[in-house]
Amino acid sequence: MEPLVNRRSLLAFAAAVPLVSALPRTGLAQTAQGRTFVLVHGAFHGGWCWSRVAEILRSNGHRVFTPTFTGVGERAHLMNPDIDLDTFIRDVSAVIESEELDDVVLVGHSFGGYVVSGVADRMADRIASLVYLDGPMGTNGKSVLDEAPDDVRQARLAAAIDVGGTKAVAPPSSTAFGLSKPEDVAWVDRRMTPMPLKAYQTPLILKGAPGGDLPKRFIRCTTPALPNIEPSARYARENGWAYAELATGHDAMVSMPSEVAAMLTAS
């Protein structure tokens, strides 16, 4: 009886093969066509702030990485006086290098705009395109505080605190980033951590214009619009970047994750 059972099993398997082959390969196709995203957070945040957008992108077959800067978020225990803007640029570059990523869609939100400009300047060969989500792209030789309006600069300096011997900036309420839903405000407020002050004071060093010759897109958050982002939005428009707007506040990845994900995957 044993040979008969095996033969029947083989016949059944053979009959099923054409049926399996004929099934739609949607999942495989999405994976094959998927892009690689590296999503870079802004001040006081961490990779956690991208969780809603990342879930949507991954469900559509894309690879997504959400690095967190040294000294903030789940890496707040690494806070130290040596952390500067270059540290953050190296944090993100290290993820791209260690994960052996290529053709990366590199996305920077808010303060993260300076970081992705620095990353792209150092490893343009790994980057497919840049997206600035309501984030300044920075200027060679200037720090974040150098380019900030007076009121923003003074607010950051006034919020300086001591964190275990490191000068840092205490986070504001997330309502300052345009969030209004109580559940969103509570979620972001309890996760934000202080930012190393030195990161605001370090000049961004670039070999050329921000983003170089890479394809670039700027997404402006308009409801409410942060005035200090407007110079960067204007620069993007005047220099022929792809440009779009979202009718939501600064933390769009929290308030409008579906719309942000759709804009990131738009060709």
C-alpha cells in the first residue's frame, strides 16, 4: 500500500502545480516593484513617529527603515556633550551602509531635512531621490540656529536644560507642531525627548547645493503653516523641485499618514 499512497500524493501535487502557477502573484509583484525608504525624523522625535506611515508602506511591499538619532527617542540614554549635527548624519549614513541599501528614497521631516541633505551629499550614489517633508534643506556653512528666525532661535535657547551634563533643548507641546487630536497630542507628548543643543549649533557642511543633482520633492504642510519653513518651500519652488502641499500641520506623518504615504510613493 505504501507505494500506492506515494504515487497518489505525487499525482495530486502534480495536478495542483498548474493551479498554483496560475494564481495572481500580487504579493510577489509588489515586493519586486517595491522601493526602499529611509524615513528621518525631526527634532525631539525618533523613528517611532513614522510608525503609521511605515506600516502603510510595508503593507504595499516597500522596505522601510526609520533610524533614530543618537541621544533621542529610544536612544536617549546615549545623550552626551559630543552629539552634534554630524552625529545625526553619521547615524543615518550608517544604517544605509550596514543594511547595504541602494536606490534609497531618503525622506527628511523638519530638522531631519538638514540631516538628509548631509547624508545625500556624502553618499549620493546610494540615493535615488530626496523628499523634504516640511523640512529645511539647509545651507552650506550655516547651522540650524543660524537660519532660524529670531523668535524660533530665542525659543530654542530659552528652552535649554541640563541633561546629565549635556546642554539640551526641552521639547515643546506637540500642539506646536499642528497636532490637535487629543490622542495624537498625548501619543507624541509622552514620546518626545530633549534634543542636544549642539546639534542646532553645528554648521551643515555640503560640497554643493542641497540634494545635488538628485531628484527632489518638497511637501509643504499648510494647516497651520509654520512660517520658518516658508523660505525652504520657496527655495524648492524657485529651483524647480517637485512641490506639493498637505492641508495639515507640521507633524503630517502623525496626522495624515495615508496621505503622506501616497505622496512618498507617487512617481
